[in-house]
Amino acid sequence: MSQSGKPTALFKNLSAKIAAIPMVLTALMVFVGCSVWTIIYSFTNSRLLPSAEWVGLDQYERLWGTRRWLISIENLAIYGILMLILALVIGFLLAALIDQKIRFEDGFRTIFLYPYALSFIVTGLVWQWLLNPEFGIQNAVRNLGFETFSFDPLYNPDTVLYGVLIAGLWHTSGLVMCLMLAGLRGIDEDVWKATKIDGIPAWKTYIVVVIPMMRPVFITTLVLVTSGIIKLYDLVIAQTGGGPGLASEVPAKFVFDMMFVSQNLAQGFAASTMMLVAVIFVIIPWAYLEFGGKKHG
Amino acid sequence: MADVTTNMRRPSPAHASGPKPRRAFSRKNIMIYSILFVLAVYYLLPFYVMLMTSLKGLAEIRTGNIFAPPMEITFEPWAKAWATVCTGLNCDGLSRGFWNSVKITVPSVFFSIAVASVNGYALSMWRFKGANVFFTILIIGAFIPYQVMIYPIVVLLREIGLYGNLGGLVLVHTVFGMPILTLLFRNYFSSVPEELFKAARVDGARFWTIYFKIMLPMAVPIFVVAVILQTTAIWNDFLFGVIYTRPENYPMTVQLNNIVNSVTGVKEYNVNMAATLLSGVVPLTIYFLSGKLFVRGIAAGAVKG
Amino acid sequence: MQPSVSIQNLKLDFGSVSVLRDLNLDIGQGEFLVLLGSSGCGKSTLLNCIAGLLEPTEGSIHINGNNVTWSEPSDRGIGMVFQSYALYPQMTVEGNLSFGLKNARMPKDEIKTRVARAAEVLQIEPLLKRKPAALSGGQRQRVAIGRALVRDVDVFLFDEPLSNLDAKLRADLRVEIKRLHQTLENTMIYVTHDQVEAMTLADRIAIMKGGVVMQLDTPDVIYNKPANKYVADFIGSPSMNFFDTVLTTADGPQVSIAGKDVSLAGYDFTRPGVSGDVWFGIRPEHILTGEMAGAAPTQFEVRAELAEPMGAETLVWSSLDGTALRFRVDGQMKITPGDALLIGFDPARASIFDKVEELRI
């Protein structure tokens, strides 16, 4: 063994390369390969089976002329914006409350986070039951004597999204709380001492000092919550099935139905490509803020 | 952000960084506890309602109040949900979905963690040219909506004869679990002192010996975190289950949704809630047993590479 | 006799940064060589190359005549001791000691014998069943040495092994390593940034800077006859005083310091006959004071500017003709800033370097 020559580049570190084969295959075949495949076939007229007949941008024109797709996009936009704002606000408030050197901190944290351990299907079904107008919250309040009380968001096309939102927030705000709490704990205790000496009230310290210091936590949370919003599917399936009518349709469900129910593959491909484009618009500013900004700071 | 995990491990009350310590019964304190208490009730309410509904008879549900405890406790809805409720033509209850989920989750958790841990180890200690390119693609891939990739994967699985099998679904879970788990393990192994790795190489250990004899025993806590993370995620999965398996292999989530949202027959709300609770038993048990490790698992998702 | 370790034309680049530049070094059988330098000088990199943990860009490494440049670390006949001990935390001391032997598929009873022998040499027998977490820093480092010892290697490599220990323990273990070397008579290569360790342990010291060996010689020569200004400045604490002056040879070799001609008749020239602009260096401990100064060949009158009492002696900061000057006086002498002092030195103990390449004259 002592007189071996310089190993060739390919066999250097061979075991590590073999161990990395699954990663390489996943990266190239699935993440790059499958995405590119879908994008390419979105320019064909595939219906039941993938077809190679090129139709240019026809599928996209048709997609943007489809009422159901437009509703899905609008729904996701409304749900997404409200979800982001409310999840961040509620999550931060929960974290700030828990961070007040309280007793039973672990107990409260456990309670706020447990919905996150449940599936979206379970979440959707529970809230479907709670929001059932005949037997749920509405009924319970009416039984108390408020005969005209009305709370049935899931059965009204104008409010169904807010019903889904309530369930979504119940599921996700605990996660945001956890991330925010970690951020709050990462702030030096001396900051609090300094602001106390300067006589700055606590609420002002949060807004002026603490929140700006937690910028990276907010950005990471934003990205995590956003990528969850775009994937929104199971919750809608379980809670409303997209109804009433088309009132709670979302893009992920549109894609699924086009591909596996309506036998309109290329529409599904075009719609999922649009989802990818949307994600890229989220990721690029984030990557810029996270990695581009560091060079200057 | 990289210190999210370490912060989580701090003993909490002593290190809480809130404005100032206060006396036990100050006015502010009472306010904080009241708010927290009300919020806790809001978060617990769905669970409470699920449990109460599942223990009532149908007649009582129709006439009563969902928040009221059952006047007469019955376990019949649970029995029915587990053993006899029908989905399509099968009338053997959710137990079928439960065992399917076990058959899906156990190998998926095992393979995804086995692959990702070796991967993270290779990336942190045996860096080779180009490794970081693939790792970057992997992490970016975690943000691609699944909808973009689901159909071509159907085509791929059909090609290799795994479409509709449990094997195919296990493969899909292994692939999609890879980014977050690889990140988790890579970050962990990067924190292991490099000299330990060097010492093992001087002692004549190679790639696999170092992995199995040195790194694996050291990394037990992070393996536990990974198992918690993956078991919960795979057990709760709906989308992959519905696409890549056939009805007889449907996981619990898919079967549950089919039972509750079926349009035929009388709606048995008590059975539905029992079924819903049954589907939540596994992740909830893991959640309550794992405590802070669960939190570490989610925090891992927030730690960038 | 062939060298134990021979390094030829070794180069290592990390991207565009050269860490080792064309390095040549022969280490004799049973020699204790210390690689000394400040951080970033390439000393640890060189040691890692010898160990096989880093691959050189060019050049070769031979151990006992075998070209091991591309061999696995375990095939080179080396053992290594690390700064952070690098003990396997989940194994007992015994497990740590035997891990390398198990990897080499050595028979079980042979492993047992060797572990027992190493434990005896290092006096760690009572610790064999313990885990590293239950050991003190000194005990851990002994186990780390034992791990190299059991493998019965030709060459021991030490990478700053004492830097994580407190001062007292460091001194104790230093003596032990020296004793170990005397007993085993192995070749040892020892990386440190601590000159005391280097001076006390080494047969020869290689002083490195910027990936190049600046001087390779015995501690005595390195201290008394540094080959260049960098080495002169690096070795010794506080460091050498340097006067910017001119060396003339017309009336015999002499320099001018603070207006006085200082004759270099007693100076042992490495390059006789050289003249011109030079650095004239004299160590603080070679500057005499009091009665001794009166007997010295060269004498000056200076004023104390600052005194740092250190117990046995006091370090005095002063200046001579605009050049900062440090020297030691007896700790019993009370020095107040402004005191006038007579100092003197023997020019034969000085070191003189040209100002172009800063090499010894």
C-alpha cells in the first residue's frame, strides 16, 4: 500500500460519491427533471395521456380564460395575505405573552402547538363540524337564547374562505409562535436592561428594538408560511371540497383535478407551471435579502 | 437563525428575556394569564368537541349542544369507526387505513432517514467537487410546489413498475423528505469537531466505519428528532397517498376524508369524530411524548444551511 | 541513515491561496522536531499533509523511505494527537485505545496486551472503563497519546496538544512528553505556537512563516544565531531590540549607535566583509545594568520611561537615540519613570541583519 500513486479524480472519495447517488438522482431527476418535463408538456395538447403535439401558449391562454382558475387565484391571494398577516401577528403575540417569565410556560406552549401535529385533513374535518350551522357553534349560541345569531361561514360563498382561514390559523399559528419565541430568546438580555434604564416602555421596546432585531426570524417564518400557503390543498379538500360552488377553490386543487379527474393534463401542467412561477417570485426576493444583503452588512 | 435549536434547549423560565420580572399578582400579570387562558381554551376547544361528540349517541347530537358533555357515554362510535364503517365497498373500518399508514410510514421513515443521514454526513465531512451544487438544488427543490412534479413522477413510477404500490409511495416520501432531513443532518454533523473525524481516519476507519462506529452513536438525539419529524409528516400526508396508491392501500388520512365527506347515507357525526380522533392519535402521541424534541424538529426547518 | 520523514518540494494551494510553498524538510530517525510559528503560517497544514489528512498540490512525502504522498493516514505508520483530544465520546478509554487496532483487524489478545502496556506507560490503568466525559483535561490528553502509542507507529504527530490545558498542567505534560520521547525514541513532529514548548522539547525547531520554513536548527542556534530578522523578532519574550544603523568595515567592522562607535571585533560573522545599512539587534536579557554594565564593552546612559515589575525581575521600557529599548533589571531594584540608568552590552551577543533581505550577517 505504501507505494500507491496519485488516485484519479473520479475515484477520490469514492464512498462519499456512492453515498450521494440518491441525492444526485433526486436533485437531477425529480427536482430539475420533473419540473422541466412539466413545463415542456404545458406547451402541448396532452389530455388523458401526455402527448407531444406542440400548441405553443394555447394552454396558458385557455387557463387565464377559465373562471375556475381565476377564482382559485383570487381565493389564494385573499387567503394568503390574510393568513400571512394574521399568522405573524398572532404568532408573535403568543410568543411575546409566553416570553413574560410566566409559570406553566411549557404547558401553554404545548397547547398552542398541538394543532400543528395534526394533519390538515383532521383540522379541516374538526372545523367543518364546529362550523356546521345545524349542530355547531351557531346552534350552540342560538340555544343560549340568541335566536337570530348567524355563524355559518362554510355555507356562504362570500365567507367560506374565512372559515378555512380560521382552521388554517388554528393549525399554523403555533408554529409561528415557536419560531418567534426562539427569536425572542435569541435577543440579548442586556437589550432589555438598557431600554429599561433609558425608561422606554415595554411595548415601544418591542416595536422599535426587538422586532427589527428579529428580522431574520420574520423572513424565515414568512418563507415557511408562504410556501405552506401555496401548497394549500388538503385543508380545503377536507373542510369544503372547494365549495359551495367554486367559492373555495384553490390552485393546487385545480391542478389535481385537471390532471387526475378531468383528463386535461396540459391544463394541469400549465396551472402548476404558474404556481412554480409564483414561488420563484417569492424565493428570489428572499434569497436576495438573505444572501445578497449579507455582503453589505 | 442558526441558533434557533440551541435557544430551544435552554431551560425556559430562567432565561425568558421578557421586559422585567414581576410580582406574582400584579395587575399586568393577571391580564397576561387571563389572555393566555382564553387563548388556550380556544386552541383546546376543537379537541374537546371532537372527544365529546365521539362519545355521544346520534340522537343526543341532534338535540343537544356540541359543547355539552355527553349525558350518556357510548363507545360505539369508536368501535364502528375502527372496525365496521364503510368506504366504498369495504366495510372493515378505519383499521384498514391505520395498518396501511403503518405499512407506509415505517419503511418511509426508515429509508428517508437512512439516506438523508448518510447524505448529510458525506456533505459535511467528505466534501467532494460538485457536492454543493446538488445540495443547493435539493434545498431549492424543497420550495417547488409538489403539483409541478407529481405527474412526471407518476410516469417515472409507472416505468419502474412501482406506481400504485406501497414501494412507490415509500420512494416518493424518501425523495421529498430528503431536503429537510439532509439539512438537519448536515448541520448536525458540521457541528461535530473536525478533529474527531481526523482522529478516526488516522485510526484506520474509512467512510462507513466512521459513519456507523463514530458518528451514528453520537447523533442519536438528532436521529430521534428526524424520526419525530418524519413520522408526523408522513402519517399526516394526504396528497401523495391519494395519487400514488390504489384504494386498497390508501393511508388513514385519505380513508378518513372519504368516510367523512362521502355524500351517500346518513351523516354519523359521532362516528366521524371518532374516526378523526383515531387518525390524530399517532401524531398526537408522538407530540406529547417528544416535547421539546418536536420543537427542535420544526426549528430545523427554519435553520438555513 | 535515511531520514524518518522526508518532505520534498511540497506545495499546497487552497484555491488561489498558497498555504505551503515548495517546502523541503528532512527529519531524522528518533528526532523531536517542533514546527513553530504564529497562526496561519502553515504549520498545522504541513502536519495534516504528513498525516495524510490533506492532499498536497505538488511534491512528495516519504516516511522511512516509502512514498506515502497518496496513502491513507492509517497506512503511513503515524499516530496523531490533537489539540481538542478528539476522543470518541461514546467509547470507554479502552474502546478509544483499541479502535485503531480493531480497524486493522488485530487479534483480540494482542489488542489487550497492547492496550494494557500503553495504559501502564501513561499510568491510566484505573481509567480504562471510564468514558472520556468523566476524565479531566490532562487525563484525556494522556488517553489521546495512548491512542497513538498502542498502534506502535514510527512517527508521532502532535497538533498543539497542550493548548487546551491550563498553565500548570501544561508544564507537567510537557515534561511527560519529553520523558516519553526519551523512552520510546520515536520520531516526533510537534506543532505549537508556544516558544517555551518549542525550546524545551525540540531537538530541532522549524520556524515557519507564510508556508515557508524561515529557519531549521537547534533551539540554541535559533535563539543565539537567528538566521533572519523575522526569527530574531519571533523568538524571545520580550522580543529583541533593533537599532537602525550602518555597518562599516574601513577600521575593522563597527556600527554606530547613538553617536558612539561600537566595535564588532568579538562578533562571529556569518557573512564577513558585508557592509551597509543594517539592523543591529540585541536581546533585552543581554542588556546589562548596574555594576555589570560598567564592565561591559559598550555603555550608554538612558532614562527609564516605564517599569513593569514581574517579581523576580522588572522589565524597563526606555529609548536610545529614538529607538525603543527594553531590558530587564533585578526585581529588587526600585525603578521610577525618569530614573537615569547606566546600561551596557557585549556586541558579540548581538545579531546583525542586512536591511534588504533581512538575513544574518
